[in-house]
Amino acid sequence: MTTKAAVLVNLTIGSFSNEKTDPKVTREVAQSYNANSDAGRYVRKRLPDDVLSKIRGLQREAYNYHKQIAAPWMDGGIRIMAAKLITKALARYKDIDMQIKAEVAKLASELPQIKLEAQKARKGLYHSSDFPTKEQLETAFRLEVEFLPVPLAEDFRIDYISNKIKKDLTDKNAARFSAQTDYLKEQILVLLFRLKRNFLQEAPRVRSTTITQLAWLRDNVKELILDETQLPALMAPLSRIDQVVIAEFDEDARPKFNPLAVDEARVVVDEAIEALS
């Protein structure tokens, strides 16, 4: 196995808890229905969901990008990616973080007006303590990225770890590097099966997001994959997908429906699925 240098990456996405239980209303509802107090609970929204939508969208963007460039590593949130992607990844994370900070600052400036509108709309359910301060918002919404070295057997002195344990660690690392390739294949296959379902229709409408995601994988697969011996097996079907599917169904390049392209695309997609399965 020929592998590239890899790193572990941990992404922490801090958020704001937008729900708060109201014990008083919960008791009143239970009493009005002659129910036990633990039958349910009434939850107030601290801020309207719509004022948080842009921030949440940016958080989803960061999470989806994290899943795109890094594969799972053991359990938990730490993932593995090619070391050469660090600079590119940091730039993307920083850009999203700056956008989040800008949206948080905008939200903080609008808090007085939001509170006034909430007071009118919520009436007896209004509680000024529900609303966060500017500092609380800035602390809650955060994006933190940490890069860590992949633990190798060479990192441990023979005095403190046996050769068997070292071998076990090396074998597990090899298995995880291989799993990273499988994870990349799965990303491609998900998109191919989506295309396959589209092409079952006589006049399929291929989503531009599917084409965009496939094009992104095509452009980045050489950097994403850690086991370079597996690269030809990935590049061959992606190359055909590029020539027949991406080129024909990119809305900017070919906005009109072409029935001949669909016939060829059906065959190419099936071949690519078979090659990667």
C-alpha cells in the first residue's frame, strides 16, 4: 500500500440552545387537562427560528465540507484526511467562520428590535431573560478546527510498548487508511445511484447539485485519497462520468435535454456503479 501523509482533524461547531422549558406553563397545561405534571412539557423559543437560519446554514456548510474532505477515524468526531489538504481546508473553515461571525454580529445588533417584536407577539409568554446578550451569542456560535498527527508505532519506545501492540496499531492504521478509500467510494456511489434513479425516467431532470458534487469529487479525488494504489480504480469510472454525464448535464454547459445523451449516460452510470461496488 502506497499512502500519503495524513492528519487527524477535529471540527467543533458551537451552537446556541434556542429552547427553554417553561415550568409554570407546563404545570398550567397539565392542570387544565387533569394530567400528571410529567405528562409533557412546554418549551419556549428564545429567538425566532428565522433569525438563526443563515447561521445554521453556514454551520451545515462547514459540517458537510468536513464530511467531504475527511473520512471517519475510529469513533467520535475526529476524522482523517490527506495532510496536503490542510492549507485548503483551513482557508475554507476560516471563510465560513468569518461569515458566521458577521451573521452573529448582525443578529446581535438586531436584538433590541427582536425583543420588542417578541414582547408584542408573545404577550404573557414573554420573558426578557430568554434573550441572549451579544457576548453569549459570540461565545455560543463558534467554529474550531484542530489538526492532530496520526499515531504510529514509531511514536512509542520499545520500553513502554510491546512489539505485538505496535504491530496491532500498525495493522489498525492500515485498515483505517483502507476504510478511507471505501468512504470516498461511498460518496461517489451515493451520487451515481441518485443519477441512476433520475435516468429511469424518459426525460430525466438531473439536479445541478448532483453534477456539482460529482465535479468536485472528480477535481479533488487525487488529493482526497490516501491509498494511492486505489487511485486508478477510482479515476477510470470518474473519467467516463466526466466525459458523458458531467459534460452533458451541466446546466451551464448544456441546458437543453438530449435524449441520446441519456441513453449513453444510463450505460456509463451502470458501468461506474459496477466498477466501484
